[in-house]
Amino acid sequence: KAGVTQTPRYLIKTRGQQVTLSCSPISGHRSVSWYQQTPGQGLQFLFEYFSETQRNKGNFPGRFSGRQFSNSRSEMNVSTLELGDSALYLCASSLVPGSSGNTIYFGEGSWLTVV
Amino acid sequence: AQTVTQSQPEMSVQEAETVTLSCTYDTSESDYYLFWYKQPPSRQMILVIRQEAYKQQNATENRFSVNFQKAAKSFSLKISDSQLGDAAMYFCAYQATGGGSEKLVFGKGTKLTVNP
């Protein structure tokens, strides 16, 4: 079956613009989480969703937001882009959050460059 | 807050040899999960191995095994019979149990080079 699908894979935006990234989880998976990966800060948790509800949020400014739809697909949005937002954004999905032995599957990420 | 530390930014190993990647973590919890993820140049994070803290037996997956020392809060990954395809970034990650959160706390990673 298809893995976690992220679109777009690559994009370039200008400072001050906004961007929306999309994530389609593995079929049947209902939990989606997002991570930002940069050379300086490494992998940092952004937020996670289950049943269209945000369950947890990382330490990021309010410019970073997300949502989950009834089909479990998720989007994240970054408004008023800054140069420091340039990163690889990874989406991950799992069946149900917190289940014992839950395997979390990652997508290939969306590369965002802010110029 | 939980933290994960990988003290080796880079490691190298000869093909067919064995290499051990180190990871330490800090938590006040008694039950949690620990993971090793591999990130090849494609950037897709791939689960290598998982350890449940309440299980004393070290996890093993084919050529990959861990040395889990709960009291020392240490979780090292041993790769036996290293192959060229093992070259990648390796990340150690911590996940709390309870509360229903999937949040992973990652270390900074270790870049593994496999020499032919």
C-alpha cells in the first residue's frame, strides 16, 4: 500500500509569503504528526493531529499552524515566512496515537526554501 | 523535558565490520519507547529498531541490535556485518508513553559512512 505522501516535494518562497504543505497518511492511519528538520536545530516536533483535533504542539511561533481533515489528510501552514523557516518538513503517520507497539511511518518530506 | 544526546556526529566503518552508535537520554519517566531511525539521502526516515523500556531484553532486528541500559539511560545501536546500504544518518529517538501522544524527541544524529 502507498506510504505517507507529502506534496509539494520542493518549493521556493519569498520572505513574507505564506505556504501550505500537504500530507496524506498511509491508508487507515488516523494520527498525523509534523516535524521540522534543519542543520542547526535538527529534528523538532511541530504538532500532531488525531480525529481532526490537535493533540500536541511543539515550541513554534503562532505562524505555524496545521489542521487535519475527516479523511485524516493533514495540512500545515506557515505564514509570514522568514529565512529561518527554510527546512525539510517531515510528516509522519500511525494507526492510533499511543498504542503499544505503534510504528510511526514518515514521508519523504517537503523541502522549503525561503529567499 | 526529555532530551536525547548522540555524542558522535560522524562514524565510519569498513564493509562487513561491526560498528556501535551511542545514544543517551534523560527522562524521569519509568516507561517509554526508544527508537533508532535511519535517514538515507532520500531523507525518508526509516525505523530500524524499537525498544520498550519495561522490557529488559535487548531488541534485535537481523543485523541490528541494541544495548539498552535503563539505569544508565543509554541506548546504543550495533550494526553487524556492515553493508554499503547502511550508510546514512542515524537518529536516536525517545517517545513517552501514556497521554496518547506520538511525539518523538530526536537526537542530533550520527552520520555513518561505510567504506568498501
